[in-house]
Amino acid sequence: MSARLSLTRHGPDDPMPLVLLHAFPLDRRMWDDVVADLGDLPVITLDAAGFGDSPSPRELAEALNRPLKPSLSSYADAVALTLRDAGVDRAVVAGLSMGGYAALALAERHPELLAGIGLLDTRAAADTDTVRAHRTHVAEQAAGSMGARAVAPMIDQVLGGTSHAERPDVVEKVRGWLAGAPPSGIAWAQRAMATRPDRLAALERLDVPALVLRGAEDAQSTQEDAEAMAAALRDVELVVVPRAGHLSAVEQPHEVAAALRRLHERCRRP
């Protein structure tokens, strides 16, 4: 079993690709429409441990011959290891929701890897006690008899009101992704997110071009969260995407792709 995450390259070869990290409890398929808009750019999509085509956390731990405790730090280390093994020493890394938490952990643990950072529908603050308790409860449900049904209610939280009212195809696609989420991945990732620290200080130390983006209808990552991250960064574009909720890249992929393209272009300037 490989100690690497599953990786897909899109577009031309380039020493500084745009790396996209997916939301919980989805996989790299959530970026498909965004990637289609970025066909001329070098893009890499990854699956987190336990999701998509990546090994489970248990399999990764066996391959590494060490425990892989649930943490975003472990996830970030696996991303860094996978990219370096693929010959990538510098990248523009953008993550949505849980992917944003991983990007924040990369900023803290592997800042030399980052040529730029994109933080989409995410936040640098740690969870409140209430949210942490809920994550633990969902992890226990997923690891038990409920399996993927533990995350089925997320359909009402991750999509904005516009999508629910006007985009039944998007709703059904996301509903299917939730139903197919692997229970072991759900449990590990929920516990990892519950234990993450506040990482605002990591952004204050970062000196690279940045994007902070959220869907205008996102009830989970607030405008206050976005502005706090933007204020900590030195060279940042703050974008609010209309008619999108927490999964802005799925709900409004063209607008998100355009913002990511601008970020990558800024990172390539001398």
C-alpha cells in the first residue's frame, strides 16, 4: 500500500500547479466543473485519506509504519509528502471547507511549499465546544450502524437557498455524493476537524498572494470569518460569490474558477 494520497493532473505540465483540496465528506470530483474552466492551467486534484481513490487512514498508517491520528496536521503532511513525491516543490494550494483547513495547516507546517493560498468557504478559527461535540457525535454515528447516513442531513447545510430552489440537478448530485461517502473517512475527518487549532497566526506569517472566497449564502463560513482571514493576509483578494452556499465551487463553478485563475496569475508574476 502506498503512503501517498491519490492525485490527478489536469492541463499542461508546470513546476507551479494549482492544487485543489476538496470539502468534507466529498472527493476530488467536486472540482470537475471548476477544472473544466481551467483547462489551460496546470491543476492537481487530490483525495483526502479515506475518500475517493486515496488509501484509508488505517492503510496509510500501515504504509508509514506509524499511527495516523485524526488531525488536519496529518492530512497536511500527507499532502506535502504526496506533492513532493510527484516532483512539486512549490504550488498554489486552494481548499474549500475541510480543504481550506488543510491549506491552513500547510501554511503552518509547510509554508515553503506555498506559492499562493486560496481559502474557500472555510475559517481559520477553531470549533466551538458545541460544534466539536457535534462532530464527535457524527463520527460515532458514521463508525457505527448509520454509516454514510450520518451525513445525509448535510444536504440542507452545504447548499445555498438558490441551489435548493433552482438547481435540482446540483442538489441530487451532492445528495448522491453524501450517500456514497465512506464511513471510515467520515469518522476520521470529523475527529480531525474537531481537534484543529486556531490558525490565524499562520496566515499572519505568510507572505504570498492569497484568495479568500465564500458563497454569499454560506451559513457555515461567515463573512466575519472571511474578513478575519483576509485581514491577516498581506496580498489578498476577498470575493463573495452570489447565489452560492457553502459548496461554492459546485454551485457556481465558473465564478470560482475565474477567482482561482486570477490567484494563479498573481502568483506567476515576477
